[in-house]
Amino acid sequence: MSERGTRMLRGLAFWSLLPFVSLQALRVRKSALRLPPASGPCAGSIGSGAAFRLLAIGDSIIAGVGASSLDKALVGRTAEALAGALGRTVEWHSIGRSGIDSGGVVKQLLGDLPPAPVDAFLVSVGVNDVTSLRRSSTWEHNLASLLLALTDHSPGAVIVFAGMPPLHGFPLLPQPLRALIGFRGETFDRISRTTIAAHPQARHVPVEFPSHADRFSADGFHPSEASYVDFGRTMASSILAMLPSKRQKSARALADSGPMLDALR
């Protein structure tokens, strides 16, 4: 069966089963703990040497929900890992907003990009498209628009997209809602991989980690600070792998340093 046919069947299955978990979804939305974004400045630097510019854009993961400050969230941990591997100063900048979906990133956050080009983009988006019941065609269109906009802004930059997390294992979500949302997340992740693969300077990075409660923050939905360390190493490893060949040794060394990197080997 073609990819299009598979997508149609998966979509039909999702929308057919959704009414059976709608009440459960409303209860979760009403009772869920809502954590604030990470505190502190939205930009910083780490390391020494020539500057490497990292810009993160997207949802609550980029906003650092689950961490006390952005230097302990995904962007800060990615910058930390890059600085150690490259032996350079990594200047990072975070443009994130909790609850935003792909359409919001394109329409609202792209206008906040700084005028100067960057060396790498770190992107997290998609979970809110799944939980807000966006159509898969809308997700695909917005993702393509985002890729084009980032490429136009910084033609020489590498772009790493965090894949859809394993929603089927999130403690916040009860069964059978968890299974259905996880199923929808897998569908959106397949679309991500296909769309991103058409752009040579972009890479889809699988997000895989144990679904243990201690790997999540207090809300049962966002990563804990410990998980952000591994998450950052994963994203840094992918960025390094896309840089010129002289950086490949750094990428391989970093890939051996964290359990979350198994999916990239």
C-alpha cells in the first residue's frame, strides 16, 4: 500500500475511535498540572573560541517547561554538548512558547527570528498539533513552510527537528487515551520524516527514552531536567553529524556519552 493510502487508513482509524475517549481527554485537560516555562534569559553562551550560533524555535520544549532555567533545558543542554565537542563558544537563543502548534510557529514565532544568520536551528513542534486534533495535511503544510522559512533565513545552517516523543508512554495520559494519542503521534512523525527528508540540510531526530515516571517532570508530560541532559546530547550529536567531515569524530565521541543516543546509531 502507498504511503498516502496508509495515512488515510490511519486517519480513518483515529477519527473513528476518537469519540470513545473524548470525555477522558476533557478530564485530563481540565485536571492537568500546568508548569511554567523555564526562567532566566532567552539567550546565552557557553564555551570559548570562535562563535557557533544556535537558535531554538518551537513549543514548550524550547520554552524549557520542566526545567528551572533555559540553560538546564533542551537549548542549554544542546549548547553545552556542542561547546564541549566543538571546542567553540556556542551562542544560543531560544524562541519558544508553551501550547503553540506548527501553525503558530509559522505565523507568530518566525517574525521573532534575529536578522543575522545562524549555524544551526533546533526545532521542537508537533505535540500540540496532535493534542489539538489538527489535520495531518495541515501539519504537513506547516512543516514544509517552516523548513522553507528557516532555510531562507540561514541558507548555510543545519536544521534538526526533534521527532514526536513517545506519547503512548506519557504518565499524564490514561488508557485508552494514551494509546490513541500515541497512535496519532506516530502518524504525524511518519509525515515529519518524509517531509524533512526532502531537505538535505535538515534532519529528523528520533526521540526515544524510557517511559519511567522519573524521566518526566511533575506534570507527567514534559521531560525532567535529567532527561533534558540526554535530550540535548542527542540533538547535539545530530547537529555535529551534519557539519563538515572534520567534525565527525566529535559526533561519534558524543554519541557514546548518553543512553538516549541509541536511536541514532
